Amino acid sequence: MIFAWANLAGGAEPGATSGWQALARLKTDEALREFRAEAEKPASDAAKRDAEFGRGVSLLAKQPMTTEQVEEAWTIFNGLADSGTDEVAQGARYFLGRIAQHHREQPNLAEAAKQFRRLLSEQESSIWAQTALSRLVLLELYPERSAASPGQCVATARKLLAQARLPVAQSELHLVIADAIFYYRLPVGEALPDLLAAEKLRQLDAPTRADVLVQIAEVSALTGDPAQARKFYETFLAEFPLDQRQYMVKQKLAGLK
Amino acid sequence: MKLKHAGIAVLALGYLAAAVLAWRHAHAPEAKQKVTVRLSHWQLEGTVREGIEAVARRYEQLNPDVKVEILVVPDTIYRQWMRTQLVGGTAPDLIEYTMYWGRIEELAPRYFQPISRQVAQPNPYNKGTPLEGRAWRDTFLDNMTGPDGYNTLMRDYYAPTIAMFTMRLFYNRTLLREITGSDQPPQTWREFLGLCEAVRAYAKAKEQTLSTIGNSWDNSWWIAEPVTHGMGSHHSPKLDHDHTLSLSYWEIALGWERGEWSYRTPELANGLKVFRELGNASQPGFIQMKRDVAMLDFLRGHALILCAGSWDASSLRREAPFEVGAFRLPLPDAADPEFGKTSLGPLSDGSVQTGTSFYLNKASAHSEEALDFMRFLTSVEGNQIFVDVSQWLPAIRGVKPTEFSKRFLPFYDGYNWGSQSYFSGTGSELRMFFLQEMHRMFGPNGSVEAFQKEMETRGPEYADRDLHAHLRDSRVAFNTDDVTATARLRATGEADRLPASPALLEGKYYQTRREMEAAAQRAEKTNGEAKP
């Protein structure tokens, strides 16, 4: 998975590595110093853009967070996103969406969705577009002040699956869609294709896989497919012998017709 | 002149000797700069501190270039101390923390280093054992799937754990024999109530200060958790909307917000009745006391039973002047004449989950060495040393519990709906409100009804605070995660945290917001209707 994404992320300039290293440890003051110093050096345009991008990202983590800081980051990202098509421009577009979504005091979800959609339309396969996809799907599933019914929201979200390029992204989308179906109390059978698809993609970590196996078995039993329920209960029992649900799953298995 | 030359020669010789000594000192193997790994914890029980020290000393023998410094900070001030250290950038490399203390969504991304890649690799200290070659995470009894080992929403492994715990009622075997003529503890809830009566009668006849349970504010917490969770089990399937056979924080918290459960729900109301009985069997004024007082009451023979975790077992063994036994709290089962209809059984001790978790400080200057020490602490050899000295239950496969700790091994064959309980509710605010108001249940004038009424009137305000804090922490978590994932991508090309982190957490964020808005609208409507 790491390699797959690293390939997608290919072409990134090395940039101000020490700044990014400091930022990875959330040493924001140090990162900002590094990025400012990098921007002042005579360097390639790509390196300067990378440093500017780093400065914008650092501002979103520097404590205490201020409105001015967020707006400064917005200005930086806006400039970068509109002045190129490189990875920095894509990352900047992603962060424009995130600022609108979460960083501003008053979220603007429509603006966030607009930025994410633009990124997807321009660079669908890029790592930033694929990252935006998992955020956009949530905005479709849980829209604000929308007249759309939960079923319509799920249907709209499901259309985004076509834009998921890698198994890991597809798996993630299936999981959040299934979760929304449960949350909205839609017929549980509607979640079954998503759960089965996520399981089949084999991208789940162990704890999530344990949950998904139980979910498939439970929903299969509820929707009249005891054979499938049995198969997944048994898979769960075999793969997770120390899970707390062993006793309950054995009871369920014994109760299957 | 000769003297002058001799003086110069002596000086030159002296200088030369000093230079040689300095050079030898600088190049001697023992003078090599030692790395100091600092670890903090709050475990002052029994011989636990000595257990961790013993592992550290053995590690230093194996790794002479590393010194392990252990900081023990009492749990009463640990959280504040840890926060200060983290904010000030002076926190130790390895920090004990538990998500049960809350705010992990905010703490983890900001201060703690995920170790998902490292735990996928074998633990080199397991070489020559049956665990050789197995991924480090799979050497833990729970495969590091406990809430601190693996953060489901961040999708990352964080904290290796060193022990496993169970809750038990410890009892004074000698005193029990004196009171009942047998040293066998009660097996059912009715037998337990019978024992409470026997203790009251014994204390009255002997004119002795004696309660069935030695209780305190802290111990009440440990009693309330299994009682509400266990008694609520019958209701739990109704909240399991995602069909995982396990209740998540959101199913409980948003279930409260939606009115899917309250302390008037029959199962939970019965849980309160059981809790009231346990409180009334405790020494008067226990709510004002700390756990040390409860333990002292027990050790002095003023209480027959102490409800505690297996973590206290070694302290009790060391301090008690009598033989200590232990048994599980026998909650009412389906055969109980009063609570049977709303009871589910048997109930298990819960999942195989390990604890006492150590997080790697993101700002550690010696993260490799710190992680290496954790590898040793959680290896077959290291964990066996710890278990042998501390008398705690092991966290690692193949490590043998001592004869003493064996009796606390968990019971698994029963119902359990996960580590989130009704007592935890919407979070720490509602839980504290429960503890603050529980006094309304106890004593001759106390009643479950009085508590329920208070919970209905003021509980929503506390739940609201919890959910607001949860939303705030969640936003911090995924915003910080965005920043660090981007930095890692740019610095090293590692793209493992993108694009999947953490969409499920953000989904829960929007679900929580919707529920809070809906609750606010309902409250507004109700208030509007109530106005003339």
C-alpha cells in the first residue's frame, strides 16, 4: 500500500526536508523558520513552491491557532493552487478544502466540496485527489441543510466509488458508506454489498476485519442468508480466537437454521 | 638552569600524561556517550515499580550504551504533570497513558508517535523463543487490539502494553469463615445479599465496626462500570446499530442523545438497584474517601470485601495480615427472581485486552532506543521478568503467570458488549456527574428514583459538554493528522497515512453534529410548547 501511494505521489520535489521533518514532529516554530529560510535561498521554483507549501501547512498546526493565521494559510494555498498543476498545487487545493471544512470558525462545506471536486476533476489519480475523495464522500453522506433523503445521500456517495483508483481508497469508501447506512437506519441489507466488497478487497487491518466479518454474518442472518452468515461467523471464529465476541458468535452460530 | 629545565620537563611530562589520560578517557568504551531513555508511569501498587525497574536493569546489561530512567508520578497528579511536560517539550520518551482518561483523539496525533510499521516487524528480543519471526503486534495476547494498542479511528497502532487485568472482589478469608462458617464466597446475587445480611448481624452482635464492602470514590467507579455494563447487556443489542456485536462509543453516546437509553431504561434501572445495594453494604461516608482508605479499612479488618483490580493483588498479598481470597461479583442472572427478566448471562470478564500502555513521545530525541526498550519489556524474557516481580498477569503470549496471579485469570465464556460501557456514557463529564450524584441512591433516605430524576434534569447538560469536547478533539485530531501525514509524505515519501486517515472518525464527527443539532431542535420545540 505504501509503495502504491508513493508511486502516485511521485514527482514530489525534495524541498525543505528539514522543515518537513520538524513539522512531522509538530515542531511548528522550527518548521516555519526552516521554510522561511528555504524560501529566501536562491533555489529552483519547485523548491520555493515546496517551502511556501510547507509554510502554509505549518500555519495550520501552529499553536495557539488564530483566525489571521488560518487566513494567511488560505492566501498561501490559493496562490499555489492557482499557479500550477504540480503536486504542490494539488496539495494546496486539498488544504483549501480542509480550511473551508474544518479550520475556519464557520465551516463552509459547500466551498470544501467545490475544492475537492475540482481537484478530482483535474487530477483524479493523484494522491491529493484520492485523499480528497474520502472527505468528499462524507460531505455527500452527511450534507448540511439538505432536502435529500438519507437514501439519496447514500446513492450520491456511492457514485464516487467510480473515482476511487486504488483498492485501499475503494475499501475506505465502502466502509464509510456501510457505516452511514447503519447510522441512518436504512434497511441493513443495503450495507451488505459494501461490506462484502470491503472484505474482498483485503485492505482491512485486523480489528476492522474482525468487525466486518461479524457485520457480514449478522446482516446475512438478518436478511435470510444463513449459509453466508455461517461462513462468515466461522471465518471470524477461526481468525480471531481471542476476540471477546467468540462466545456470542458461537451462540449465534448455534442458533442459525 | 638545570632546575629550570627539569621543571619544564616535569611540566611537559605532566601535560603529556594528562593528554594521554584525556585521550584514553575519551576513547574508552565506557566513556562512550550513553543514551538515556526516560519512561514515566503511575504504578505505585505492590511490587510493580520494582518489576519495571528489574526489566530496565536487565535491558541495560544487554545494551550497555543505554540507560533507562524511570519516573514514577502518583496517579493523582499524573495527567496534569504529563500535560505540562508535553506542552513544555520536556516529557519522557515513553509515557504511560490510557484512553480511559479521555482526550486521546486530541493527544494521540499531537504528541504520540504511531508505531504501525514497527509492530508489523518481528521483535528481535524474541529470538530463540516460539515467538521468533512473528510480527511484534501478534505476540501480545490481544494482538494489540485493545483501545490503547490500536486506535480504531486513527487506524494506527500506538502503545505496547505490559499486563492484563481483571476486576475482582478480594475478601478476608479468615473473617468470612468466622462470619459464615465457610470460606467459600457467594456464587449468586441472592447469596451475596444473604452475605450482606450476615455481616450486618455479625457486626451488631460483636458490636464491631464492620461493613461488607470497603469502598471509596475510586472503588465506586470500578464497581459502577461492570454493574451498569453487565446489567445493561440485555439492552445492548438494541443499540448495536452497526451489527458488530459490540457497542462503540458513538452507539452509547449518540444513543443517549437520541433517547435510546437512559437510567430509566429497565435494564439500567435494575443496574442502579444493584449498585444501590452494593453502596448500602459499604462503610458510611465512602464517597468522600480515596482508594487508599478503602484498602486500609479492608486490611484492618473493618471490611470483609474490597472491590479492586488484579493490579492491587500484589499490594494486598504483601500488606494483609490474613489470607486473601478473590471472586467475581455475582451479578443477577436469568434465574434471579427480581431481575431475571432483564438479565443476560453468563457475563464474561470482557475481551482479552491488555493494558498499562506506553506511548512513544513524538518529540523523543531517542525514539529508536525508546522503542527498543519497549520491545524488550514486551518480549518473552522482559515480560516474564516483569510478571515474576510485579505479580501482574502477562500481556505476552507464552509468558507464564505466577502461582499467585493465576487466580485472577479472566473468564471469557460469556456475553460482553465491548469495552465501552453505559457508565462511560457520553464521556468523562457525564461519568463524573454520575459519581458526584450517586450519593442520592444510598442510605435510608436515598433512592434510585432520586438519582434518576437528577440525571434527567441535569445529565443532558453534562452530556452536551462531553459531545462538544468530543467534536473539538476530533477536529484537532484529523487536522493534526493532515499536517503530520503531509509532512511525512514530503520528508520521506511515506504515503501510508494518505488517503485513508481517518474517514471513519470524520464520519462519526458528522453523525455527532447531526444528533446534537436534532437534540437542540427537539429541546427548542419542547421549550416553545411549554411556554404559555
